Amino acid sequence: MTQQQTPAVAYLEALRERLTADGCAVTSDTWAGQRVLVGSRADRKARWMGTKVKLFVYAAAVPALDVPAIGEFSVWAMTRAKADRGGLPGARNAAMVLAALVSENVDPAAAQWAAQDARTVDTTVVGRPITVETGPQSVRTTMYRGRVMWGGMFTGHVLEKAARYFP
């Protein structure tokens, strides 16, 4: 089954290109009957005291985006990232998740929910839900851009990647 070419689907195709250009491994998955674009990369920097952070990007186009949809998708993405992370979980092997739903019809409450805070699954997976509203002339991306208690040393890195992937 192929998806109809809509602004949301076109956005996902461009996202795939941005992920690939940044060196991410790109695959696909399925959530609630929707095809999900999956990108992942692992980074280790001296300033992180040798800790490896695995960044996962999960993005899907949906006809309408509301609070329950972004909430369910975020939990699904963080659970998948936890399972796919590899290595021993803990302070030296963290997973960060950018969970994005893309739609031409975004409920303002869903965007507000995404902007409120990051979400966690135990202490080793931190997710930042993202709503992307696509239109014929513009794109509006909403996510939490603040610091988090757990995984805070990766905030700059995650926000830089989010800005690159979700302009």
C-alpha cells in the first residue's frame, strides 16, 4: 500500500533525506497501521565523559493529530527505542527519542502538549514529542526545547539534531 502524496508525506520524504545526509541509519516500522520513518545514530563525546547517546527519530504522517495520538505515539516510540537501543542500559548508554507526528490538521492542544515537557521511559530513555503541521505554504514544528533532569548533558546535541531534522 502506498501513501498518497500529501504535504505531510512530502515532509517525511525530505526528513528521510536529512537523516541520511547526517549519517543516520534509516529504516521503517509500523505504528497503528501507519508507516513510520525510523532514523538512528550513536554518538560519543569526551564532554559526555565517554557516555554513548543513541538518538532515535520516529516520524509518521497522520490525517489528524490530537493529544491522544501524540501521547500514544510518543510512548510507542520510546518503548521501541528502549528495545532497539542495544548495549547495557544505564548512565553510560542513554537513548534520546524525537517522536514526530506530521499532519495537515494539528489540534492546537496537541502542539501545546508536545511543547510542555520531555517524557521518559524509566531513567534511560528521554523522548521529545514533536508535532509538525504541514500546509501548502508553511510548516510549523512544536516541541519542548528546555533542559531535562535526566539526560540533561545531551540537551544541546538533541536540540541541534532536532533543528537539523525538523526545520
